[in-house]
Amino acid sequence: MPQNKNALLRYRILDELLSDPTRRYTRKDLYNCVLRQLRSIDDTASLSKRTIEKDLHDLQDRPFGMEIVEEGSGEKYVKYADQSQSLFSHPLSEDEKVLLREVLNTLGQFDGLDTFDWLESLQEKLNDPDSVLSFPYGYPSGYGKIISFSKNPYLNNLSEEGTRPVANALSLLFSAISSGTTVSIDYKKFNDPALKQFVVYPYLLKQYNDRWYLICGLHDADPDFIMNLPLDRMMLVEKVPGISFIPCQVDLQDRFSKIIGVTYNADKEEIKIVFAVSNRKAPYIKTKPLHESQREFIHAEQEQWKRKYPMLGDYTFFEIECIPNNELMSTLFSYDKEIVVISPEEIRSSIFNELKKQLDLYSSIREI
């Protein structure tokens, strides 16, 4: 495949990479990406690093005139100076502009994401009447926020000693994950005066119950060992580019499909949990399952369970299969008498004992 024949295709690929504000590419990355895409079209395609260098020069020269800059130390990252520009961009439809604005508003709800400075540039262009991104007559009348979600304003929280969690942890970790950079974290548990330091490979930012967690691998530990660290207990987050980043060795999506929340107990197996839900709460549980494996017993199975437990005749029986953890127990407790666990015995006994302790505590309260 002649090099000159593919010049336009290479320009398109490079243009897409250099204008991507969510990723960082070195010259080596650009070469590998372009070669990979060329070979997806023709597996005999070849490419030299000199050709990529010439393409980068051409993109900066007339008639393109795109300004390319380098950032970082050591092996530098290459990108467009203005990543909101692209050689091959197309005008957006009015519906696309409305959707884009809502996406920007939604992302803007993440406090402290310095990594998303480019959002402001896009928002300015949406407001600029001379920009191809702008609405010709302003935003549609009455247009306001369409999507809102719950968040924990942990940035305003103080620990019991008055030390403040690092304010831009979400931003720093987002950047570290997207660039594949090892980080050092000073971490402080609740009610523990000792400050611990972890060097980790950040893999995923996950929100659960209005709290953000970093899912990461521990430096110099078993590659299969995965930690979860709540961001609101992080006192310091620093990038450690001197320690090579090791990609995640486990399937995180599969791992989280087996649990409720973020705590994965590697020494435990998945178990089936049968529970009954009051008919008053059953419609809610049907539409908001406790776990993705949840299923409702139907027809003969449902009647069989009701005959076995006649005291639960006005309850509906369900089943989930997951690895037990604290989040599972908290979820079951949160429904109080609306959920009754049938099996396994271990889970039912644990709930019974905790409820008995609570009942004893309430019984012991007397006015003085």
C-alpha cells in the first residue's frame, strides 16, 4: 500500500488522535495507532516513523495550519494546541447541540475536574454566535438542566482532626487513569490516627451510595489483588511516573457483576439468597433489583414457597446470586421488615442476631 495513497487517511487518523482531549499520545503511540488502523483495512500496510513525522509537519503547514504542541517531560505527549478544533469536523445539528450542552452540564457536576478544562472552551463556542457550534438564535426557550444526579460533596468535609481530604483527588485520579500513570496516596481511615501510604496502579473510579472509590492494584503485590479506596479519606494524591504502570490483570466488569457495592471478598464464593418481599414493597424491588442476578419465582415455584412459609402469604419470593459482603448486609437491613431472608441460614442468622441486638438496645432505653 503506497504511502502517498494513504496520506489523507493518515491525516484523518492523526487529526482524530491529536484533537482527542481525553487521551494523551506520544509519537510512538501515534505511530502504533495509525499503523493499526491502516492494517485493519489492509493487513499488508506498512508505515515508517519518518512518515508520521512528515505527516505531523504537513498538518502544521499550509493549507491545514493546525498548531501542534508537546507537553510533559521525558517522552512528550503530542496534541493540538486547541483540541476543540479538527480538520474533518462537521457542523452539528440543532438536536446534537442540545445534547452536547446537556452532556457538558452533566460532566460539569463533577467538582474539581481540572482535567476537563476543555469543557469551558466548548461551552464558550456554544455561546459564540460566530462558532459553528452555536445556536443561530441562542439556546431553545426554556432550556435548562435536563439531568441531575446525586453526589456527595465530600470536598467540604473535614476529618475529626480537622485535616482536609485532598480537594482535587477526582481530577488527579481521572487524569492518572486516562494516561496510565502510577500514583502515591496518603490515606487515613476513620477513627485511625495512623496515616498510610500506598503506591497503586489506578484502574477505575466507581461511585456507590453517593461515595467515590478508586479501584486499583497495589504496587509490588499480587497482580490479581485489587483494592478499593474511598476518595474522601485521601489526604494526598501524587503521580509517580518513575514507577511503570501495570495494566489491570482481572476483568473488573465481571468482578463487580458478582457483588453489591465495591467490596470483593476473594475468599468467598457466590451464593444463592432467597428472600421474601412484602407485597407493598415488591413492585419497588421488581423495578430496582438488589442485584443484577435477581429473579422473581413465578407460578408453581412462587406457590411452593408460599405453602412452605404460610406466615409470608402476603409476600413475594425472589432470589439473587452474589458474593456476600458488607454492602449486601446493609442493603438487606435497609428494608427492615419489608424483606425477610429465607436462606442461606448463615445470612438469616446474622440478620436475626443484629436485629435482636437492636431490639435489646431499644428495650433498654428509659427516660431519666
